[in-house]
Amino acid sequence: MFSCSKYSQLQPEKIVSIRPVFKDTTYYHPYGYRIGKDIVKQDNSNLFVKENLSEHLNHLVSYENEINPERITKLFSNKKTTKYRPIKVVGLREFGYIQTMDQKVIFYGIMGKRSFIDLSSNQVYLHNMFLTV
């Protein structure tokens, strides 16, 4: 017997902090993402990003807290989710950590201008233009 757990969507009111690790205005990074002296490779499934975020989790407080959390919460607030399935390599414009009230740390990524990905659960938040009525 096995069990499936239902994905619990992010709720803006339950977020304590958002800490971007990498932020850029573009999403074309064929040679990877530069974070300080490190370069994190870009790949289809964002495995190298997840690995980097996981390795640096103990340095979480050293990353600045997002001064305008609404900039990010509007990307997932009241949106439907689906499993993230990359169809081509589109780089992340931003990635980092989200801390919740229940002490969970979630890895997130932003693709393009409006695509929010919960990297910890491989869920992407859909905008109305992707939904059929």
C-alpha cells in the first residue's frame, strides 16, 4: 500500500520571509547563474539550482529579506497549480527561499515575468492565460 499526499499551496498570509539568492532582469543564462564566486549550471529540471539552495540552506539568514514581498506573492496568490514539466530550457530569472510560519523552507524560482515554480515540490502556479474555461 502507498499513500499520496496532496500538495498544500503557498498562502501569502503564512509567509514569514522571502529571501532571493539570485535575481536578474533576464532569463537567458546559457553558462549558468553567477552567485558570488560560484556559477550554478542551468538545466531542464533545475536540479543544480535545487542542489545549490540545499547546500547553502544553513546560510539562509545571510541573504537579504525581500523588501517588497507582494512582488512575488502576486505570482502565486489565488492561482491553480500543476506538476512542473519542462518542455525546453528556459532559465530562471530569480530563485531563492521562502520561509513559512510553520518553519518550512521552500525553494522557489521565477521563470520569465510571471511563472512561479515551487522548486521543493515541483509545482508551477498557472496564470489565467494557461487555463481553459
